[in-house]
Amino acid sequence: MYWYIKALKNYATFQGRATRTEYWMFTLFSYIFMLVLYALVFIDSIALLVSILILLYGAAMILPSLAVTVRRLHDTGRSGWWYLINFVPVIGGIWLLILLCQRSEVTANIYDTDTQAS
């Protein structure tokens, strides 16, 4: 939960680096929250309220998820523009996933001097 909150504190920070742990914990908790909200939709008395919450949560998470993804790409030594590879049909999402799973650069790179690797 620490990593999720840390990513939210850097809500729209596209500079710097994000470790694999920070990226994947943010992604995990985001999916867990959405899964819980989707499960609540099946309760008929609150289905409309939960549907609205799903839309609000999804809209609120667009910018922080993009920012943490760009910082993760920076941590691997790539520009944030590599995120756009995701829009290439079929192979783009797989390629981005491979990039996000790679090790951090241990040495300082042009995006930050952070030497923390995970």
C-alpha cells in the first residue's frame, strides 16, 4: 500500500524514476480496487452509485498511471515516449509489458541520479 500512496503523491510527476516495485504495486492495488468496485456492482441497491464510483476512480487514475509508467520507462533508461508503442496493434502492448518488466539501470541515467535498483 506504501507504493500505491507514493505513486499517488507523485500524481502528475513525469520526471524522475519509478522502480519495478513501485510500478507493479501501484498497478496491483489499482486492479484490486477496481475489482472490488466491479464486485459491488452486483448489489442491486447500490449498482448506480458504484457505477459512478467506477467511472470517477477510472478517470482519476488515468494521470497517475500514465505518470508512473513514464517514470518506470525512465528507470529502464528509455524516454516516456516509448509508452506510445502500446498503440501498435497486437505486439505493442506485449512490447511495453516487456519494457516495464526489465531491470532498472543501476547507474545514473539522464532522467535521474537515483541508483536504487529493484
